[in-house]
Amino acid sequence: MKSRRVRATVGSWLDEWLRVYVVPRARDGELAQSTVCSYQGIVRRYLKPSLGAIELRRLTSEHVTALYIEMGTPKAEGGYGVSVRTREFTHAVLRAALGKAVELGRLSVNVVEKGRGVDRPRTRRHVVAALDEHDALGLLAMLAAAEGYGERFYLPALLGLTTGMRRGELLALRWDEVTLPPASEPEAFGMITVSRAWDAAAADGYGARAPIDRYRIRPWPKSGVTRYIDIAPEVVAVLRDARAEHDERRRTAGASWTTHAKRSDGSTLAWGELVISNACGIPWWPDSFTSAWCVWRDSRGLTCRFHDLRATSGSLALAAGVDPEVVRQRLGHHSAAFFLERYAKAMHKAQKRDAGIMGKFASRAAVPCPEVGSEDARNDDGTGP
């Protein structure tokens, strides 16, 4: 008697896809570990419970549509009650998993591809939340006069506003990635190399684990491309003072100063000489940084997130008329279309300046011009225009 071949289910394929085609990419440095954790969460919470038992080859667009409806239905009515953004991300994960199955011949069609009957959930792209110049300057002045955590926030806030670096990039920045000109050249520019960032190391038991086990250094920024940011002399001066303070703290700490530590699994996490660290050289972990920022912000009656400083940096530059491509590269956005869409408000200010230039051109065009060859059309030296 012949044994029946067990056909793969959607659930078994999702497990295989994660294990074989997603997790190794994080290990090899192609994907951020936080991205892998997000994929795993989507599969565990939504895709497997609703679609996991269905035979892979029998999955239809109706099955997927029913899942999206269930995800959008409020919890009080028996659904998941999740946002459109979560449904949109779920769609992206499922499309990638089924796309790989098609490539391998496990499926003939990807039912979530465009034109197959599944409407992709779409969120409205919001314009970035940015401070205006007055509020940004007021924030820096407030931090410069603050004590405790507020005082420690001044340098990351200044760098966030002037470079547009992300939180994880700033907190992982080493001094050997900061190029400062000699003090004898007070008008010279410096440069920051953005080549790495903090990344979440695991999803399971995240809150219960120590920071040394929760984080790793990702050897590339979010965009995947190292970028170089010029820094003005005024910022160079602040960094030069910060470097002197760093060196003094290291001398004071002596043997307690550390640039690496052992994890619970025996591996070593090395972070190097950080621009932003505590009195013993230990990192300011991203989750602790954000919590401290929120406490300080709320105590001052403010509402801005730290990430809003990055948005402010881009908005102020665009409003001042800087080339959008230059700003995009400095901020490290991977897509020009995404960048311009997100910074529509700031771009509008720049476009008004452009319209003003065109208006001046039109006003000049409305003035009758002398005929070519006439005396009025010649310059003072007798030459033509």
C-alpha cells in the first residue's frame, strides 16, 4: 500500500520560510534582527492562526481577504482590532513568503500579487512631525540649561538636529567615526561617518532580558549604505569639548572603563569608544534613552519625540532651499519618492521660494526689451548684451 504524500500547509511553509530564507539573512548581515523579529511576530500572531491549517496550494485570495477583514474588525466584535499599518505589513510579509514559494515551484501563483483579487491594505502616508526653527532653538536652549538627564540630552539632540541621524545611529557612534579638524582651524568643517547602528537582538522575553543580551551592533545603518555627513564649525566646537570630557571621564574611571562586555551566552558585545556613553563608557541603551527622553519631555510639558528632531533637521534644510537629493542622502532615506512624500510640507515652503523667483522673472519679462542691435541694447562698452 502506497503512503500518501503529506502536502505542505501555509503554516509549515511559513515556518520553513522563516527558518531557511529569513533568519540566515540576519545572521549574515543582510537584514536587521529587529526586522526578523517583526516577521516572526506577524507569522505567529496573525498568519498561522488564521491561514496555517490551509494546504499551501489551496490558499485563495478569499482566504487572505477574510484574514484582513478579521484583522480590521474591532476586538469587541470578535476580530483582532489592529491598525491598517499592521495589516499592510502583514500583507508584505505574506507576499514575500508566497513569492519565495512560487520561485521554488511550491506554488504556481502568488495570490496576494496585484491583480489576483486581494486588495492591499494601505495607510495614508503622514507628513513628518517637525519643529519649526524657533521651537528647535528653544529646545536646545532648554537642554543646555538642564541638569541630570536633561544635560545628557544636549549632545544627542544637537547632533539629531544638525545631522538628522537616527537614534540607533547616534547611540552607536564611535569617536573614530568622527573627524575633527585641528583646533588651529576654527572655521574648518568636520565629518561624521555613519556606518552602524544598534539593533534588537531577540524578540522572545525582550523585556526580561538584560540590555547586553537584547542588543547587538548592526554593522550598517538602516539604509544599508554608509554615509558621510559634513558638520559645521559650530558643531565641531561642541564635539571637541565633548571629546575632551570623554577623555577626562575615561581617566577618572580607570580600570572600570569598559568598551565591551560578555553576554549570558558567553559571546562578547564590543561597542568601542562611544560618543554618547555613561561615566564608565557603557552605552546608553536605546530603550533606556527613549524612556528617559519621554520622562524629561513630559516633565517640561513638551510633546516632541526624539525622532522628530531628525524630521526637523530635514524640514529646516528643505525650507531653506537645500537640494532635496542632498538632504535625502544626509538623512539616509533609501527612496527619493518616499522622502519627498514624507517632507511635502517643507517642500512646499521651498516651492514657494521657487515660485517667487519665477515671479520676478515674469515681472522682468513684462518690461519691454530694446530691439536687438539698438543703442539701448548695447552695454556701456559698446558691446552687445
